[in-house]
Amino acid sequence: MTGGRHERRWASDTVPDNMLSGGSSPAYTDTSSLNPNDEFVEVTLDLQDDDTIILRSVEPATVIHVDNNTDTENIPASTSSSRSSTMRRSSSNRLRQFSQELKAFSMELRRFPWSYGRASSSNAGGLDSALAARAIRRQRAQLDRTRSGAHRALKGLRFISSNKINGVDGWNEVQNNFDKLQKDGYLYRADFAKCIGMVDSKEFALEVYDAISRRRRLKVDKISKDELYAYWTQITDESFDSRLQIFFDMVDKNEDGRITEEEVKEIIMLSASANKLSRLQAQAEEYAALIMEELDPERLGYIELWQLETLLLQKDTYLNYSQALSYTSQALSQNLHGLRNRSPIKRMSSKFIYYLQENWKRLWIIILWILIMTGLFLWKYYQYKQRAAFDVMGYCVLTAKGAAETLKLNMAIILLPVCRNTITWLRSTRLSSFVPFDDNINFHKTIAAAIVIGVILHAGNHLACDFPRLINEDESQYDLDMSKFFGTNKPAYIDLVRGVEGVTGVIMVVCMVIAFTLATRWFRRSLVTLPKPFDRLTGFNAFWYSHHLFVIVYVLLLVHGWFLYFVKKWYKKTTWMYLAFPVLLYAGERTLRFFRSGSYTVRILKVAIYPGKVLTLQMTKPPQFRYKSGQYMFVQCPVVSPFEWHPFSITSAPNDDYLAIHVRGLGDWTQELSRVFSEVCEQPVAGKSGLLRADETTKTILPRLLIDGPYGAPAQDYRKYDVLLLVGLGIGATPFISILKDLLNNIVKMEELEDSTSGHSRRSDQSSGSADSSSQSKVSPSKKKSLRTTNAYFYWVTREQGSFDWFKGVMNEVAELDHRGVIEMHNYLTSVYEEGDARSALITMVQALNHAKNGVDIVSGTMVRTHFARPNWKKVLSKTCTKHAGARIGVFYCGAPVLAKELSNLCHEFNQKGSTKFEFHKEHF
């Protein structure tokens, strides 16, 4: 042996005499004379630079039987592979006894002065005390290791996602990949990640490959299918010890049985790279030192396998901050009680009753609307059935006229849901108790669909049925019935189309087709890819400008409704009667918006650009601008476009002396806005967040902004609920930041009120007891009202680590000032592999340690813990339901429509299981 290195030898715990002959122990021994029942172990000894010997490990091993006449160099590789693959841990008394004897022997060896000039007695004494302290810690760790603890730790060391570990099915998928990737029957190292399904983390997969290869004494660049199966078996092994050993071997690249700080740093950087955590990579050295400080208090400069195991087992102790809600199976069974032993009829009736309870506001509006349309249609239908036109044109004219009457109604009321100022005001009235103002945009779309149907029936019957029947009518019959409407000369088809009625009708249909098409989700969300220059027909701009075609449509509709063939008296021409009030109301709203935006003069106070193309704007708040948390406002930047207004949630609290919005560059307008402001920004000074910043001290003149609002949104009604569940995806967290800040301000005010009340009570006790009781009776009602919301749970799911910079200040402020625990925040980062995956195991350890030591989460840089992957929403609602039984819980969501449907269905499901009621609300703009 040489200093600082070790070699592995094979020996038996019952050592025969013939094994000690011949000088040093050979790597492969002649075991022909040994008892087959003898138990062999692998012993690792370290010879240090100071010539001391340390016992590293004692592990069971399979002896390789080699004939005396056989050259050891001819041993097949498969035999070696078989040897290492059958190694396993043992807890037999003989092995433990032999291990203890060797440890005692090694302690004696350490005291032996191998080099008189190098090993001083003082150094040996310090090393002995450090080793003794570590030995004591190891014994304690072994006593603390329980089966349940190992089971919890096992969840943190999955190398393959749980959905891929399907026994035979999982291996079959790997076999298929092998058949596609193999070359001459071998799988090359470079294709290993793709073969086992770890394409997104190739570097990590290669480290797993190398670790298993080192463990199996293989140094090959390719493996066969049988060897791949052995690798797969080890990777998917359910044994905690086996997985832990693989993870340890990944770090321990030089196979000395110990992990140094440099090796810890390398594996942290590898895990950070696999999880797309660039900031963590830059701080790998700092976090490696943190792990060594925790696991190596003796300052020996290395950690061992059992210390890594201890960290995994104690991870949950460190992760006690921002824990999930408490949960009991008994409470869940109580919630489920009532659905059991029910007949299908009772279950269906229960679902129907629940549906009515959840949707009665929508239902009565829709039913009333349908009844009115039906009444108008039938009224015109039977009215024209009594007229001469029916004798010529038949049922076509009846259908066309009935559809026309519904079109008048729908073209009028479609403007009401987009009268935002009116709806915002009506939200604060008692009318909101039975009118679903949150669904104004959905109702707007529903009416639009009815208009499409009405146009098809009206225009289709006229063009394809009424006009052909009229021009083909007998002359005598025409003179008798139709001449007073269409003139003495029977018109041709082209004459009917070229008339005022025909031209206005055709132009209206063309404008509507354009506006309706560009308003569909495919065009408005740019889901349709068109070649240039037609690509301008997609996106928000195309939707916005095409909707202004309805100005032309309404003018033509008034003209079309005045020049009628069958109606000549003005008071019977009812189109203008339908449109008068809605059009005037909408026009008044637009006029108000125009003048109000001019009066709301704002000055930019601060600009910051964060990762993820997010622009934060803070501006002065006009004195007359009063809003509620959860509301939004429209913003215009004349430099970008003098015509476009875009809605953004207000992220400042109502009590703040400024207005704030967060804008993410997703569309052409928002990207241009970010570009304009980035040109006037500068690099932030030390201690300031953001990639670029600007404020009033910036030399460059900041662009001017115009604002309009505020406007109502579902989240503004959060005070009506006992418990809040706020869910935001990415930039969808913005409506809830204002709510969190408002709740926090209320919490601080209540604490100040209680302090002042308690001080006043003490003074009142000395003067008058009656005065005290009256003051408390005055305080109590306001206190009770302000504390209607007892708890708020905020779930923020994002893909990028840099996103947490957007609201870092708010999250830290809540964590510091919310002493009552009213607000509970959960951050989720989906770019990191789920908790339990080996690729994120070390990150979870560092996260837990750093928060325990410094109180800061390493991922978000805040006091709020960051969870990995996506939340299990069913568990979230289940635990919330259990903790707040019988409460009224408001679920507010802003983000992608897919999750909205899932949350809505879960609320529907849990509302049928118990007394807790979830009310789901989705943000609409």
C-alpha cells in the first residue's frame, strides 16, 4: 500500500493457516480446502499519509473459487460481475463480531508509531478524540435508524420516476429501447440515459452508470443486455441500502469510502444542472461547506455512508417549515360518510341537488334569457303566419322573422356584460347575491353564439328560400299579395340583394364573420400558425381591432331595421327600441373611460425587469383612484400604441400609497412595452433585485403611462369567505399578491388594535369598569368583521427559479409579520424533479439544512419553502377540508384553463362529501 490510498482484499472471518502464507494476501485466494459454510467478508483498510491505518468498512462478499492451476488473469468478466452483483449486507452475529475485532485492531494500529519523525503524540491524540467522537455519533445514528425512518428516506432516492417502475412492464420498455439503440448487441454509455428514460438528465444518468460500473469493478464503455438488466435491477431496487449505496458511489468517485467537500460540490452542481437551477450551481461551494459543517463536526475533512443516511433520515426534521396541513383518516371517513350505502337513485338526486345549489345563479339567468328569446321568436312566427307573406314564402319567412326578433334582443344585451364600470358598481350592491357577475365574459360569449345561430337562420332563409320563392311566384298572385311591399314590377334576385336591406345585411354578415373568427381562441391565443403577411390575423391585436367592426355593424343594423319590406309605420320598426339603452350605456362607458384616463395622471416611481421577461411598474396613485384587492385596471403606453388598452391585476394593496402591476412579455404589445422600458433601465446597484432597474433618479426620461379603472374581478370578494385557497400559475399569482398584502395589513392593524385596547382596558380598570365594557362592545363588532377570513393558503406554481424574485419582498414580509399563522404560503417549482427523485435528493437536503441554519430557502431566496414538481391538488383540498370542517372556503384561481377544470371538478367532488363547502372562482379578463 501507498500513503493515502487503499486496496481491497478478500479474507474470511475464520482464517485458515494456509491463507496467511506467502507474504501479502492475494487478490484471489485458493479456497479449495475451505469449508463451504465459511462466511467471507470484504475489508477496506486505509493507510494515511501519517502512516496510520484506519478500518474503512467490513462487507459480506462471495468468494471467487479459482483452481490452483488456473491463471487469475483468465477469469471471465461475467464471473467478476456475478461476484459483485451477489454482494449484500448482513447482520449476522459472526460478521458483527469480526467487524468489532477488526475495529479494535485498527485502533491499536493507529497508535503504532509507523514513522517516528512524522506522527507526533499530540496529533495522534487529537485524531483519536475526533474519531472517537464520530464513532459515538455513528452508534447513536444506528440506534435512531428505524424501519419507518428508512421507509421515509427510501422515498427520497428514486432514480427512475414512479410511473416508470412497473416491474416487468418497466423492463420491457427498457428492452425495447435497447433493441433500438444497440450496436452489435451492446448499448454504449452515451445512449444509457435514453435507454432507461432519463433523457432530460443525461449527465446524471451517466454518473449513475459510472457508479454502478465502479461498484461492479467494470471499466467499459458498453454493456450487453444481460448487464443492462443487472444495472436496471440495481437502479430500481426497492432496498433503501441499495439505493443509498448507489447514491454514495456517485459522489465517491475515487472509491475510498469517504466523500470530501469537493466531491459534494460536484454532485450539487450535477443535481442543480439536472433540475435547471442555475443559481444553485453558482452557490455549490457554499452549500457543500454547509453539508460538511453539519455532517463533519469533528472536522476530519470527509463524511461516510452512514452520515449521508442520517441526513436522509433526519430530512423531515429540518423540513418542518411550511408543512402541509394536518390530516387524519378519521376526518376523511367522516367526509365520505353519506356517500356509502346509497342507491343509484339517491346518488343521482344528490348530484342533481348539488348542481342546482352550485349553479342556480347561472341557471335562472340562462333560463330567463332562453324563455324571452323563445317568446319573441314565437310571437313573430305566429304574427307573420297570419299575413299574406306566408302564402308566398311559406315557413321560410316565419323562421327568418322569428330569428330576426331574437337578433334584435341579443345584439342589444351583448353589450351589457362588457359595460365594466356598471358591472363593477353592481358587484357592491345586493344584486350580486343572485346575479353571477363573475360570468359576464362567459355570458357575452354565449350570446355571441346565439347571434351566430340567429344570423344563419335569418340570412339563410332570406337568401336561400324567401327570395327564390318570391321571384318564382305567379304574376297574378304577386300582384295580389306582394306588390304593395316590393312594387308593381316583380323584382329579380339581384334587385333584392342590391337593395338597402340586402346590401346592409350582406355587409353586416361579412363584418360579423371576420370579428367572430378572429375572436375565437385559436386566433386570439395565436394557436393558429399562418404564413406572412397573414400571421397578423392572429393575436390579441387582431381580436381587438376586428371587434371595432361592430361599430359599423350597429350603424348598419339601425339602417337595416328601418328600411323594411313588410313594415312601413315608424313605431312598428322596433330595432332602435331594442338598441337604444344598451348602446347609449356602452357609449357612455367609453366616453367616461376616455375622460377618466386623461384625468388619472400617474408618474412612474420605479421600474424593475426580472427573470422570465417580467416588468414591474410602480406609479403614483391618483387621489380619486380607490380599489379593492383582487381588482384590475387597464394600462396604455402611448409610445407603444396610442390606441391599445390592456388589463393587468393590481399587485399593490389598497392601503399602499402607490400602484403596482407586473407585466409578463407574452404578446407583441407586452414585449414591446418591456423593450421600451428596458432601454431606460440600468444595472441595479448592490442590494437591489432585478436584472435592470430605473426610478425617478434615472437620468433618462421614463415613458408615459395612462391608466383606467379599477374594474371588478372575482377575487375582490375574498372577504366573504372563512378560508381562502389562492392558486396562481406563473404570472397568474398577481391577483392574489394584493390580497396577501391586504390580509397582512389587516393582521398588523388588529395586533395594534388589540395592544391599544388592552392598554385602554388597564387604564379603564383603574377608573371605571362600565367604561371598559362599553369600549369593548364598540371594538368587538369591527374586530369580528375584519377577521371573517381566518386562514389563507397561497399556492404558487411556476416553471422558472427566477420567478420567485417577482414577489420576494411580499413573501418575506408575510413570513416576518404574520405571527398568528393566518397566511400559509407554498411555492412549487415544476422544473425540479419531484420530491423523492434521486436527482433532487441532495437539493432537498441542502434546502432543509440551509433553512434550519439561516432561515432562507435556497431555491426562492425567501423564508417560504419551495416544493418540487406539481402539487397533488386532491390532497390539498382534502387536507384543507379536514382542517376546516364546516367552513365556507373560497377557491380563487388564475392561470391555464386545464387546471381550472381540474380544480372545479375537485370542488364539485368534495362538496358532496361533507359540510365543508368549496366555491370556485376563475379570473376572466
